[in-house]
Amino acid sequence: MKDPVVQEGARVLREKAAPIAQKDIGSKKLNTLIQKMKDVLAKEEFGVAIAAPQVGESLRLFVVAEKAFKDEEETEQKVSEKSLEAKRPEDFLKKSFAKSHHLVYINPELTRLSRKKHNMSEGCLSVRDVYGSVPRHEKASIKAFDENGKPFTYHGSGLIAHIFQHEVDHLNGILFIDKAISLQEETETDDE
């Protein structure tokens, strides 16, 4: 069966992706592409995001899986629970559930990056079974349009900041293997 994700070596992964015209946001063609990306990502057990070039379209667009935000929320909740002892729990819940998750990023721009970096293990759906340590900024702010054409800004840290940087790299024709400090291939084992 053919891999639905474009693999390393394909020219589209090395091109600088084209911006999406404002008039095309909300179009049937773009919505079909977004749905395709969501469907491909949903079938990937370990995938947390996918960029349009990874499905063969050189456009400035990426989608982040909802599970990536849930991981971030769980981490934030553990940290915040300690500082909320004097506050009412319902205030925390309102804040958590009011947070909107923008899963679709059209014409994204990184607007701010923290000075502090750290190395994090990284992989890519377009470079199967290869992982490496990549230095990334710990925090990243991004502005983009959602699938309805509404502009938004999101300030991410940890995994989310890491994802933003990885996906914007894709839109600029850069793969994580270009920035990795070390690379290793994962080999199948019979541990289970």
C-alpha cells in the first residue's frame, strides 16, 4: 500500500511553500485539502502534525492533532493545580475549557521565539523510522488564519512550540534531519 505521506527525496518537501490567497480560504478545494490532511494525520499513531507539502501540496498550511494540545493541557494543569489551591476549582475549569484550540494554521508566521533552547527528540512522517535530537526554542508564538479565515495568535511552549517550529520548517523546505544534532534509525524489535 502506498504511503499517503510524501517521503524524503520528493521535490515538494524542499520547496518554499506558496501563501494561500485570502479569497481561497473557505473554498471547497482548500477545505478538501484540509480534510485530507486531518484524515491522514488521524491514521498516524505517533503523528502530531502534518504540513501541506507532506501530502503533495506546496501551500503554507499545517494541521496539528488535538492530542498534542491535550498533552499540553495536562502538563499545564499539573503545574497550575499547585498554584490554584487558594482559588476555586471552577475558575480553573472555566479557564481550561475556554481555551480555543486552532488545529488549522493557514499562512502561519512565527512572531516570537524564546531565547532559551533545548534539545528534544524529533521524528517526521516524511522521514519514517528516523529520529534525532533537534535544538528548538522552548516557547514560540505564531499568528495564522483558521480554516474560516479568522486571524489568531497562539503562544505555545514545550511540545506545541516544538511542533510550530517543525511545521514552519516544512513550509520553508527544511526537514528536521537538516537541523538534527544526532540521528538514529528505529529498528523493529520483538519486545512485545
